[in-house]
Amino acid sequence: MIPQLFVENIDLGDGRNITIETGRLAKQADGSVVVRIGKTVILGTVVSARKASPGIDFLPLTVDYREKFAAAGRFPGGFFKREARPSDSEVLTMRLVDRVLRPLFPSDYHAEVQVMIQLMSHDDDVMPDALAGLAASAALALSDIPFETLISEARVGRIDGKFIINPSQAQLELSDIDMMIGASTDSIAMVEGEMKEISEAEMVEAIKFAHEHIKVQIAAQERLANAFGKKEVRTYEGEREDEAIHAKVKAAAYDKIYAIASKGSAKHERSAAFDEVKEEVKALFTEEELAENGDLVSKYFYKVNKEAVRNVTLDLGTRLDGRKTTEIRPIWCEVDYLPSVHGSALFTRGETQALATATLGTSREANQIDSPSQQGEEKFYLHYNFPPFSTGEARPLRGTSRREVGHGNLAQRALKNMIPAENPYTIRIVSEVLESNGSSSMATVCAGTLALMDAGVQMIRPVSGIAMGLITDGDRFAVLSDILGDEDHLGDMDFKVTGTSEGITACQMDIKIDGLKYEIMEQALAQARDGRLHILGKLTETLAQPRTDVKDHSPKIITRRIPNAFIGALIGPGGKVIQELQKATGTTIVINEDPITEEGIVEILGTDPAGIAAVMAKIDSIIFKPTVGEAYEVKVIKMLDFGAVVEYTQAPSNEVLLHVSELAWERTENVTDVVNMGDVFMVKYFGLDPKTRKEKVSRKALLPRPPREEKPIEKKDKPQG
């Protein structure tokens, strides 16, 4: 018997419909849904353990998003034909969903939760990552897992001033906005995206547009849950509480922590002072009490610490390091720090430091993207590394973390639209975070800008970035510019904004509280603009504009288009010509074909201008086509019995036969009577000889024709009559 299917529709308002269905697939999961639009099918499931593991004092939430190659009718690449580790694009989608869901579970719920979202069928006109949040929330709505409120996510694009919800990849190519927004019915929870220098007001308008569509999606989830039958929320064992211990800890620690936070100090000094207070608090309890309730003492100390630090900012308008709410930490920068790289920059802001390098290459070094939902390449990409020593820690290195992927992607999106379309290079930026106490991703944007300009990349405009924070108790609030790591951890918002002097290029926002008012968001954006313009001024003080050319040791690149018919001649049999040319000139030559014009695009990369010039001369030689009726200088390179083989001096290796009959007006018995090896002279080009069907050139045609010798007329005797 086929189980009953429950379906709800979401009208996107432009003829497209999203359907959410449940009741048939993955019924042993705590909640499961299938989301459809066009030919796209996404399966979302959620399962949570019934009990928390002993000793766990946090929410062990795992969000997993995978795109199956079979969904697009394709095989996975590589030797093993099986999906393996997640791609960067899958990791980024996981982060988008995780950041919205995580704050919405009860703070004392510590049972393991696993959300799995899978692309089962792909439609080229649908970007599936925009549906992942909807699938995750709908699965939770059908489960008995405790969850504060339903959410959804939507992508916003804008073409010719008109907003579009969940645009296709083709539409995004024309859009000046690509933003993903996650929200509940009442408030925004997450924003991430890239823009082409839009204003703060335009950004808020885009968020509001997405929020209205998200409300419709949440209403559909509620209808589906009601139709399916809402489950009673499971009971779970929450955290132990002891108000007496809480009161004792607060009485002993609050005033001391408040005093330390009010003084303004550096990170390590402050941490040591807080640790000293914690030890004093622990000394108030016996060993037996700590053995039984030591976890409660630590938990309540953290809560008291958080409360005191937040109140210092709300009461006094000062922060942990003594700054005012709008104040930016001291900044110093340096370019050309590393002597052998193509471009480098060191950016230091307070206790955060990033060293960025720029490497220039050909299209062969482009980052290849091969996933079920997207294929192509990136000619500009950025990698971000966050080693443990940057925070004074020693911990194992276990490959690239999700955080590193996410922060690198944000910095890449901040910079990429400022690389001009005519830039011939593939560019890789690598950011090494050397110190971290406050947004290292924004330090990466600043260091990346300077490294690009130091490398001679002609950026449209330099980009800077800043991380904003928020502390609120419901009645009062403070927006913080250039937040510290502790302020991020203890605060209610992490809002990163990047941009140029003309507008915003990227953003990332995570909200940890419900009901964030748009007025606060607008104030944060305005304050962020002042901050990033201040930082931008520091960058341009260090290097006002891109260097006029790449460095002497950096590769120069020349791009040349040639007719498609000559590509084979340049490559040669088995690649012989191009390989020998690269070896002789010390260059790298890459040939691509333009699918539209069907021309060959030749990239010549090298550090020696003479080598590049030699390649250009070879190309000129290969594609050289003489014009009928024109005269050209040639050189004899081979002697034959019936003529001489000559090459055009302006196009070496471009050969043609000069027949013996075209050497001179006089009859020539031996070719050497007129020309010899190495002789240089002019010839006239006649095109294809209609008789031989071969190219014809003539030396004699440029020589004065000798006058005809007139033969004497013989007189004959008249016959006698």
C-alpha cells in the first residue's frame, strides 16, 4: 500500500512554484521532506539522538549538504567513481544552513542532531543551495525535536533595478546583487552575499524583499505540519541548575569582572585577570563541592562574565580594550614584504594580522569547478589559512576547516568584482592569518587588496572590510565597530561588510537573537561605512594605486588572437612546435579556442620580454599572409636545381619557392648564376599560380625589363619579270 502524500505549494509570484511534500520517503527519520521546483528535487531529513552524551555541554549539530552527480546525469570525476569529500560549494551551503539553525535550538538541548540535505535531481534553471534552508526547516517542522521557530532561506538578485527571488545561474550573470538571506517570520537571522558596489539603503531593501518571500515559505511549512499532524515535542533532560551556586558565584565575581572589563586591556592580560578571578571563585568551594558541582561553577562563571562585560559596554559606552563603540584599532600596513612573490602585503589591525600573497598565471592555472549543479572555472580565487598559532594555541592540523572555506569565500567575493574584465591573468590570493583577535576575514580583504595592487593588478578600486558587533539587553543597545574576538563570542551579532569608496561589495551577517530591528541594522551599516572608509584611507596611505606594471621577476602576459586555421600550425605535430618554442624562449604558451568567434586565444607568459617577443614573431610568421601585388623582402634558405626556396624576412619560416624562370629576365641555366644561399632581395607576390596551384613569387618582376633587340629586316630580290 502506497503511503499518503502530503503536499504544500509556494507561489514565487512569477509563474514558478515550489512544492514541499512528505509521507513517502525516509519515514524512519524524525522528519523528512522532498522539495521540488522545476526538475530539481531535494531530500531533507533530520534525526536527533534521544539522549545527550555524558559530559556534552553544547549542541552537537551537524548540517550536511550533498549534490549527487546522478542528479545531473553525470559521473563523478577521478579514478574512484563515487562522491567523496564535500566540495567547497557544498561546504558553503552547509554553513549557510547551520548558521541559521544553530541559535534556534534550546540552549540546554545537547542531544546530537544531524540534518542531511541531498540534491537528488538537478535543473539547470534552478540553484539548489537556495532551497537547502527550506528543506532543513520543513523537516524539523515535521519532527518532535525541540526547536524555537521555523525559518527559511532565499536568494535575491537584481537585474535592471528589479529584484528577483531565487534567480537562475543565467540570471545571476546579469545581476548586480547575489545575496542569500535566512530568517524567521519575525526577524533576520543570516545574510551573506556579494554586490557590485551597492548602497546601504539598497542592501536593506534587498533584505526586506527576501524576508517577505521567506514569510510565505514559513507559512507553507506550518500548513504542511498541520496537515501531516504536528507531533508533541519530545521531553529531554536539560542542564542541571542550582540557584544558590549561581548567586554565590555572581556575588564573588561580578564586581571584579566588571572592574577588569572597565579598565581596558590587551587580550592575554585580560584573559589572565579573568582566570585569576575564576580561581578565587573556585577557592570558595571545598574539593568535595567542586567534584560534585565544578561544572556548574564554570558555567555560572561564564554567565556572570558575559553579563558583566556586556553591561560595561551598555553602561559606560567603553569596551574590553578601552575603545569607544565606533573606534577602530590602530592599523599599520606594509607592501612588497616577500621578495620572491608576485605581490605581497602585511595588514595589521590591533591584535589581528594577515599576510597575503598574489600569484599571477595563465588560464591553465584557473580553478576548475566541477559539481552536479555548476561547471566552469575561476580566474580569480582566494585561499584563507588559519593556523592555530594565530590565537596562541597548539592543536592538530586536520585539513582545511569549514570555517577556513567560508572566510576565504567571503574575502574572494569581496574582491572579485574589482578585478577588471580585461585582466589577462589568472590570480590566486593566499591569506596567512598570523594573529587573530577580531575579524581575520576582513583583515584578509585588506591585505588582499594591497597584495593585488603591489602585484600590478589594475584594480577598479581598492576594497576594505570591517566586522561590526551588537550588544543589547532589549531596551538598550550598542553597535560596535571593529569587534574583538571576545565581543563576537559574547555579543548578539557578527556583521561583516566590505566595500569600496563607491559602495558595498560583500557582506556576511549572523544574528544570535530574535527580533533584530531594521533600525539597528541600518545604524550598523552606516557605522560600518564610516569604519571601512577609515580603513580604506589607511590602505591607500600605504599604496595609493596599483603599480603601473608587474615586477621584474613577475611574469608578463600577452594575449594574441589568431585565426582558428593556424592553431594546428602553432602547436605542430604532437605539440612539437609549441614545446620547442617554449623551451627556446623560456615562456609558457597556452592556447584556448573562443567558442563564439572560433578564434584561437594565445596566452604568452614569461619574465623575459625578449622571449615573449620571439613568440610573437613566431606567431606573426605562422599567420603571415602576403598580399597579391605587394613586394616583400626574402632570404634564400635552400638551393634547388629548379629554383631557390626563400623565406619572408618579416615572417621567418614562412617559405615559398622562387622558380628559376622568375629569377631574371634573361634565360638562367644555373640558379647560382643569379642568387646564392643567404642572399636577401625583394620579390613580388602573385598569389596562386593557376597552372601549378602553388604560390608564386617573382624576382624579375621587380627588375627593369631589358629592351627587345630588333632584328634587321632581310631584303629579298624582286623576281624578274
